[in-house]
Amino acid sequence: MTVMLTILLLVIILGATIKHYNITWLHQSGAALLLGVMVGFVVSYVRKDPMYHDNTAQSQRMTSFVEWIMFDTEFFFLVLLPPVIFEAGYTLNPETLFKNLDAIAVFAFMGTFTSTLVVGGIMYVAGSYALSYPFSLREAMLFASLISSTDPVTTLSIFSDMGLDPDLHAVVLGESLLNDAISIVLFEALFSFDKSTYLKDSVRVVMDGRHAAAAVATAALGDTALLDAGASFLGDVTSSESTTVAAEVAFSELAVTTLVAFLGVFLASLLIGGLVGACSAMLHKHISITGDWDEGWVVDSALVLLFPYLAYTIAESANLSGIVAVLFCGMVMGRYTRQNLDKAPRMVTMCFFKLVGFLSETFVFIYMGSSMCTISLTHLVTSVVALLAVFVGRAANVFPGAWLLNTTLRTTDEDGRLDVNTQLTLWYCGLRGAVAYALAMKAAATMGAA
């Protein structure tokens, strides 16, 4: 714990130094990543030390140090990410947000699904032709859903210092936040998908007499347990026809089930976050304790601070998305609750959320840097293919979406037409970071590393 606090203190001092001397070639987030990388290599060296495996007091201290530094997905999703998401929603400018809601919705919703399908299709086809790791159809889509998550932590940290056009900043920020929430929900829907149900249907529909259809259906879904069962249903269909039908049945079943699960989880989480935020706004509209006694502002501030985590815990307890609930709770509270607060609790809560968001962002960058020492070069070719797929998927998100907006809702410059430079900026802003990494770690811990 002492080491982690010391590292955090060093990062903050280093960031203040960068700001003070106006160093443009290194951002504070980059400094945190670099310091995290150095700490990660120290951790890697410590784990190789023979004393690390001895049951001594020194070994226990080394083990405690390593456990604090290594990336913990539960700690990330429960402690670090919610304050960042809530603070962004709470301080979001509602006028700029609603002005650019069309672009945000297109890039976040349609764009995320498009990116997931494109990246998943590329990874599945590349694996089928032995150009990368042979993902099953479900695994390819699972990978695509997590890698399609643009990182709000990195985007918020860098864009806040660049002084961009407010509309562009709102589009990037809104898309990043919604995209992050959508990707997490989509990942969870695919992750919890029960493939045994539709696997039987796929194999029962498509058989070719030579076991080819059963092999294709089971291979596409990453499951060989039902291969013999599928082969027993012999038919008169040709091998090429059975292959096509099996893939279509598998993909359509996967897409429909995932889409239904996604819509249910997202809308329910949105409703919970909105209701909790509305309850907070109503409470502070009719009850204000600040004027009753000298320390009343403490009670009002405490009530504001507790509502976001209430939304998060309710959503998570119902097996929904706490991140979506926190985001929309923050947006509702920022629009309505903040107006009903007296000056003292309003200033306290704004400063507190900024402080917690800043510390959480710094922790995330340190964690990300320290995790560099765990990178494996086993699937280097797959990583290169995935990187290219991410660029293609992001392009399939931004450019068709911008064309759709420019031909329908933003036909003139007065309407906010997205020019080529803006589209390239949006394409390049598709940063991947801690959220995608945390989802990947979660999948590896549950499904096993490839």
C-alpha cells in the first residue's frame, strides 16, 4: 500500500511539473504509463527472485507488493471506473451534448455494432485461413466486442487539455462514454451466452452425410462435444451447402440472442440509473439541510455522493450493467440535482468528483503501465492482425456514420457538417485502453488464456 501511494504521489508531482513547464511532447497520462511500465518491470524481476517463492517474512512483503501492483479487474470495475464515468456524466454540458446527440448516437450505437461485426468477421476469417489464432465464431465476436471499446479514461484525460472545438469534444466524449458502456454490455451478453442450446439446433438442421456440416457447425461455435451427435443426422445436402447453412444458422442465432440480451440489459440499466438520479433530484428539490444548521452542507454532500453507487449496486445486484446505470445517473444528477443544491454542497460535490475522477484516472494509467510486463509474444501475428482489424473496424464506424449524418441531419456547415479533418480526428480518436484490457483479463480468467 505504501509503495502504491508513493507511486501515485510521484505521478501527480510529475504531472504538475509537466504542466508548469508546459512540456508538450509528454502528457501526464503518458508519464503515468511510463512510470507504470518501470514498476511493472520491477515486479517482473521480483517474481523471478528465488526469495519470492520462500515462505518468509521478506517473501510475504514481496508478495503483498506484487498483488497491489498487478491489474485487478474487480478493483477496476468496482472502484476505479465508476467515479470516472460518473464524473464525466455529472459535469457534461447538457446543451452541447443534446446539440450533438445525433452524431453521438450514430457513432456509439450503430458504430459500435458495425465495428464489432467487422472486427469479429476479420478475426474469424483470418483464423479460418490460419492467418491468426483460430477463433470460434463466438470467441471472435467476444474479442471484437471488447476491443471495440474506445477508452474514455484516456480520451477524457488527453482531450481536456487540448482545447478542442466544443462540438467535436462533445461528440468524442459522448461517443466514448456510451461506446464504453455499450461494449461492456455487449461483451457481457456474449460472455454469458449459452451456446449449447443453439448448437443442437444448428447441427440438427444441417448435415451432409460425411460429417462435414457437423464439423463446421461445432468448429464455428468452438465446441466439439456434439460432433458425434451432429454427424448422426445424415442428409442429402452437399458439403458446400451444409457449410453455408451451418454458418448462417450459427451466426444468426448468435446475433439475435445477443442483440435481445443487449437491449434488455442496456435499457434496464439506463432505467435504473435514470430513476436513481431522478430520486436524488426530487429529494434535494424538496429537502435542503444546508440552511438548517452549520454542518448541514455535509449531509447534503453525503447524499449526493451516495446516490451514484446506489445506482451501481442496484444494477449489479440485478445482473445488469452498473457502468450504464452510473453514466445515466450522473447525466440526470448533473442536469437536475446540481441545480437544486445550495452553493456549498454544489461546490463540494463538484470538487470531490473531480478529485476522485483524477485519482482514479491516474491509478488506471499506472495499472496499465505495470501490466506491460505480462504481455506474451506467443500470438504476435494475431496481435498484428487484430490491430489492422481495429483500424478497419473503426473506419467502418466513423466514415459510413459521418456520411449518413452529412446526407440526412447535417447537410450544411450551419448544421454541423462533419468535414474530412473531423472524420479523420474521430477515426484516430478510437483509443483502446484500460476497459478493453480489463474485459480481456476477465475473459482470460474465466475462459482460460489462449
